[in-house]
Amino acid sequence: MPMRVLAVLALCALAACSPEARVGGVPVPSGFQEYRTGQYAFAHPAGWRRTEESATLTVLAPPTPDGVRDGHIHVQRYRDYPQDFATVLDRFRGIARLNHYRITLSEPAKLAGAVRAHRFEASYDLRLDEDRRVPYALVGMYALTKEKTLVEFMVRTPRRSAAQASAILSTLRLRENG
């Protein structure tokens, strides 16, 4: 084999053995694992349980001693999305008002593979019973691909774990051709 081919093969082997995993070029945080489909990829804490039904993926953290989960990821895909992107954002804002969410961030975002993307952050109280409430945080992204697939990606965590939610969202990548 020519020396150049051997050198390239050696570099590829080293890259495959690299201790730093990546999601679409983004480092996977320590203690996280990658989840990849043909449409998107992201990383979540190891040990969270995934369930998939049709175009909906749910990833749940184990329950904590106080009875709440330390995180919940919801990913929904809508192929051939018929509505305007602004309608999606208005609908989220309406649902947030109905559920007493306090939207703390609403801004356009850049996401590889999306022609439009929008990030939301919100806070709310999860009611456990008549007397107990847990402060929660939501970070999420709506993204529309050029093939008109809408991806809804929402991460909910107790507010004490809000940094973890942002770390999860930061690993989201769409397949370039939708």
C-alpha cells in the first residue's frame, strides 16, 4: 500500500478511537450518550430511557427521590408541514399561556440543516399535589428543513437542572438534507 494511504488509514483509526465523541461535529458532554436517526442527532445523559412511537421520541430521566424526573425530552417530526413557520411559533406561545409558562427567551436560531429555527426558553411550576410544586425549566427549538419537515425538540427539567437542559439542546443537529 502506498505510504499516503497508510497514513490516512492511521489517522482515521485514531479519530475513531478518540475519547471525545461528537454529534454532528459538536462534542458530546461527559456522561452523555448520542442518539442518531436519519433526520436528527443529539446527546442526552446516559441512563435516560428512550421510547419511540411513530414520529415521536420521548427520553426520560430516572425518577428522583422527590418523585419528579430530572429531565424529559420530547422530539416530534412532522413531514410535509403544511403551515407557515410563524403559525408554529404562535401556537407554542398560546399553549405556553394556557399552561402558565413564563417565556423567558424567544429568538430566531441557527441550526445546521434548517432553513428556519427558533429557540424558546420558559419556566413554570410542576404541580405534584395540592401543596407541592417543583420549579421547572423548558428549553426548546422548532426547526423547519428545506424538505418541509418540522422538528419540535423540547427539554424539560427541574429548574435546578436547567444547565443540563441547555447542554442537551446544544447538541441537536439536523441531517443537512432534511
